[in-house]
Amino acid sequence: MGRPARAVLGLVLVAALAGCAVIDARATAREAAFEAEFPPTGQLLEVNGTTVHAHVEGSGPDLILLHGASGNVRDFTFDLIDRLKDRYRVIAFDRPGLGWTDPIADNDNPIAQAELLRAAAKQLDASDPIVLGHSYGGAVALAWALRAPSDTAALVVVSGATEPWPGELTGWYAFVGSPVGSRVAPPLLTALTPVAVGERIMAGIFAPQPVPPGYADHIGVGLAARRETYRANARQITQLRPYLRAMAPEYSRLTLPVEILHGAEDRIVPANIHARPLARDLPNARLTILPGVGHMAHHADPQAVVAAIDRAAARAGLR
């Protein structure tokens, strides 16, 4: 390579590095703005050296709420907790790497997530809780019960991703979860993507129901648009299936009451792949399919979810 060519290549590299520096600076500034706009709603616990965000309200039997992919506790503080806090002590956690909870070494493992959050619940003096998991949180709820079957009163699984699905994940999550995609995509997304894009994605997650008025402003879309959150979320989704493959054969030993709710129109986590097989795997499960409802069942039909929690409490002897 001649001197002119080397000089041109050097200029290109300098320009690329300068571009990266600008992107990183803008991403850092946007993250700071997102975090200032959407601070923790609850308390920050130190659990074995990891910060865990817990939102606690109400009194009564302990009820743990575990959110889905890309989410945080604000998904529950929008509406559901207000429907429950008059008769349950509701404890909503940000899962590791999302919201205001730190990532952990084994961040992609729903069993490791459950162990961290069980330790956090113990720090809050929770005992024999009902554990509700939505979407990815359904896998964590089942992992919770598998690790502590005698200390878990009941499960409520809402639109849960709980069974190993056929085929491989492709597309956006697969790309961001890859080594190259994880390095390249998050800084660009955090720095440049308008918040309105996240709101359009949200509309697809809620379909066929509309996004409830005020939800987008409440949930804090920007919290999911941080670089490390993008990475954590994508890896959790793309790495989930092997853990479900290991967990599913163990479901039959769970004899605690389980309420399973799933929307008939859920295209993100289809009921035929997840809810129906799960109901067959569990010896003490009750399955409710909600006609016309999509993936966000706790927003589309919150009273059905509240009724399922009350049934679980009654079946467990807590009410």
C-alpha cells in the first residue's frame, strides 16, 4: 500500500472513530435524560452486591409481579397494582438488566434471575408468595417455583413464554443478540432512534388491542432504549429456549396451584405453543383462554387477571 493510500485509510479511520465518539456521546446524553425522566418508583435493594429495584404497595398475602421482555415495574404500576393493593402486599421487581435492576453474571438464565429476586423478596420478609409472571416473566416465575416449591404458594402465568418453541429466532432480536449486532446496533439506536419508533413497536405488542391512553408516557420507553438494556433484553430473548428445554421436563413435579391466562390472539407468544402445553405439563393448573385478547392480557382484561390471582390465593388457602 502506497503512502497516499495509507493516508486516505488513516483519514477514514479517524473519521470513523470521531463518528463513534459522537454517537457514544449522544447515546450517553440521551440515557441520562431518560433516567432523569423515569427514576425508580420504589426502593433500591442491595442483594449480594447487586442493586434490585422493588416497588412495594399494599398489605395482605405477598404477591410478586415479574414483567416481560423490554419491560419494567411501570408496566404494573400503570393500572394493575391499584386493583390489588387493597388485599395483597404487591412486590413488583425489575428483572436483572432491565429497568433499575443491575445485570448479573448469568443474566440470560431465568433460573439465576429467579434466585436473585427470591433473595430480594426474602430481604423484604416475603413469605409463601403468589408469583405472577408475564411473558418472559412467566419463565422466571416457573423457575422460582422449581427452585422453591415448598415456599411458593401459587403461580399465575400471564401470556407466559414457558415452553421450548420450534425453530430458531431470526430477525431483529437475533441480530442484536449476536456479537456483531450487540456491538454495533445499541449505540446507534440509543443515540438516533426517535422515541416514537418505540411507541410504534409497542402498538404491535399490544395488538389487536390499542395501547391504553397514557401508557407510553408512563412506562418510560427510554428506559428500554439504553445501550445495555438493548443488549440484555436481546440476549435474554435469544438465549431463553435452551433453558426452557431444560426446565419443561421438571414442570410435572410442581403440585402447587397454577392459574394460566393467555390471549387467544397472542401472536408474540402463541397459546398453542406455550399455554396449552404448559397446562398439560402441570398437575394442578387451570387454563383460561381469553377470546380476542393479544399479548398484553393484563391490560386488555385486567379483571380476568385479578380474578385469576384471587383464585390462586383461594386455592392456596391464603384467602
